[in-house]
Amino acid sequence: MHDSYELQQETASEAEVYDAIILGAGVSGLVAASVLLRQDNERIAVVDEYPHIGGNHIDWSANGFTFDVGSLIFQDDSPLLKHFPELLEHYIHIKPTWGRLNPQGKVTRCPISIADDILGAGPLEICRIAFSVIHSRIWRRNLRNARDFAAFWIGAYLLKRSGLENYMARFYGMPPEHIDLELAEKRMMWIKEHSSLRSLMRKLTQKKPPHMQNKQLARPKAGYAALYEPAKRGLAENGVTFRLGTSIAKVMKGEDHFIVIPTEGRQIASRRMISTVPINIAHRLCGLSQEKPLKTITLISLYFSFAGERGFAQSILYNFSYEAAWKRLTIYSDFYGKTDGREYFAVEVVSNDTITSIDLAEAEFRAHLARNNIFKGDLKLEGGQILENAYPIYTHGAPAEAASQIERLKQFGIESFGRHGAFNYQPTARVSTLEAERALGYHHPEPANTAAPREQHDKRIEFIPCGSG
């Protein structure tokens, strides 16, 4: 069925030949493999330097606790389950609640609380907030960056008072005035939608948040390996070969084929190559130069167990205060139960010029807790991880530069998409699935007005993800 390739002199042995090679075994890579099988490709190779599938869905276990890097929440109506329905029975149903620590030291509604951030501020502060909104709507017309965009809709004063400005800086590792306007317009439309008079009146009269129609899910207590193994097994049974724990030395291109040369093991070749790995890495593997390497976040995850009074009821807490580099914590014991009577949770810290290690991140986090009177009791660090290339940083001009570099990969013959492959922060497996399907020209037969509205909703909450992750 396949023609044998005449490999170049640099190759040490005859390569295994596939219909397509996929770089990266994260959600985008797994969906790509599923789509290619449905498009009549019989032999597919998925290559990843991680020893596991799932990409940055990484768990870490010790002393009876299992923690994650990043968010762990999925939905039972996700299009991912149309590709891998076998996953559904392995999820557990959860009822997460979200809150934020505001600059005034109060745990309140996320992302902005009308009661605490506006009405509770007092008459003078309400006047300042109102004046700031009016001033922004009249005078702030030349929008240049994410801060301008947010300030135009809610006013510079509320942006600062609520802590939203600080969270924006924390999330992307830089002040919001340095964040590209294109990102703000695409990812922060929720600010515009929720700052209308109609929306404000609805919030004032609403007794509780609207009921979610879909069910929230989490990976099984045992971790991501227990979740994704059935998907891996199903793909393998249908012609997908996984080369995990494989470090790639380089990718070579012949006249009509690609050759992947690993640092160890047999080479593989294909006429088609898909990349879901970071653009910087794809360029390096292909020997393509970059005048402006794209910047990404390095994420430090701290894993704690705790016994005592934590000081808030929510299972997920965002840091909107004016201090500290941590941005979100997730109480896993709210979903999986306590272990030996102890709660346990993970804290996400965005690495910066001063917070560069687990030890430094832990010290700053503990000092911040003491100032805000939360987690009073026995707090023990169980471990931690550092993840490079966690998600893109959208500096000025970065989206245009990323598009140019993706086009360069395309001219080289590589299809690049996904959170890393498209330099496009994707907050949910739902969005990653839809984007992979779109990139490969695949559409599920489903009722109209089902996928698109949900996809738009996910994009609106990407920047301030006080919801699904």
C-alpha cells in the first residue's frame, strides 16, 4: 500500500512509514488522530516527548494525594466525548463553586461582585466608580491594549478596585497594557456583555447564579492515566501507533515526505505531518529560524495538604488581590474526599523575574495567606512541579507574529494547530476539540445552534476563567 522512501544520507536506517504523523499527544493531537481515522487514514503515528498521553493534563501523586497541573474540569456535553465516548464512565460528577480573593481581603463572587465591589464600597466609592465608567465611555476611544479595552467597559477605577487588572497581569505574566488588543477583543467579550445596563440590573435582582445545563466532570481520583488509557487503547486498535517518551532530534523534509528522527529508536516517515507542539519547538525541529521567538508562560504548581480552618467555602479560588504571583487554587478534596482527615489542593503560580522556583513560590504564598487570614492550621507542602510552555503570552504583535510563523510552517508542509500549535489559549477540552476539527475540515452531524454558541461561550471566559477550565 505504501511506497518505500529513499531516505537521505543522514538517516541511519529505513524508517517506518505512516499515512500521517502527529506531533503531540495532548487533546488536540488525540482528536486529530480520531479525525484522521474517520477520514480513511489507516496508519497514524502520534509522537510525544512526554511518557503519557494528554499533553499538559499532568497529575502528580504522593502520600495518598493526587494533584494536577492546571484545571481538571470537563463537561458531559463536550464534543471530545463524541470522539472518545469510552471516557464518560471514568469521569466523576462534581459541583464546583468559584470565588475570588479581592484586594480588600474578602472572598467573594467571581469575577466581579456587584454587592461587594460596588454597593458595598459606600456612596463615595460608588460615585467614583460611576464617574470612571462615564469618563471612559466618553474619552477612552483609542483602544490600544487589554487594559484600555477593560477600562472602557467597566471604568479604570473598578478595574483597579476589583483586582481584575491585577489578575490580568498575573494570568499573562505582564501588565495588561502590554497585552495585545486583538486578544482582548477576542477573549474578553464577557466584559462588554456583562457591563451593559440590562446585565447589571439582572445581577442586582438575581438571587443566585443561573443553573448550568451541562454536568461538570473531573478526571478520576486515580489521575489522568486512568482517564485517557481507554482512548489510547481504542485509537491503537484502529491503527494509531504511539511513540511516547520520544525525544525528537530533528524533522527532515524530502521531496514528498517528512522524516522524524528521534534521539533514540527507529525513524518514522510520512507524506503528511501535523504539529500540536509549541511553534518555537516546531521551528527548531525543522531547522527554521525565528527572528522573534514566541513567549509562553512558565507555570509553577504547588501541592499542599491541610488540616484546620481554610476560611472560605468555594472549591476554586482566584487571586484578585494586589499581591503575590499565585493566580488560582483548586481544593481537590472537595471533589474526591479527604485523605487521612486532611484536605488537599494545588496552587498555580506564574513564574516571573522574582518567583523562579518552587521554594520561592511557596514562601510567597504562605506569607500571602497569613496576611489574608486563610488556611489557618497545619499546611504542608507535599510537592510541586514546574511546567514550561504552559500557555501563550500575548504581547503586542504576538498574534500577527504567530500567524506569520504558522504560515511558514505551512509553507514547509506542516499543519500546525491547537493551544500551542496555533498559539491560541484554549481553556477547555471542548474548545481544543472544536479547533482541531475545524483545522482538519471535520464536522459532526448535529442539530443547528449547538456547537457554535457553546464555543463562543468558552471563548468569552478564556481570559478570566471563573468557570470551566
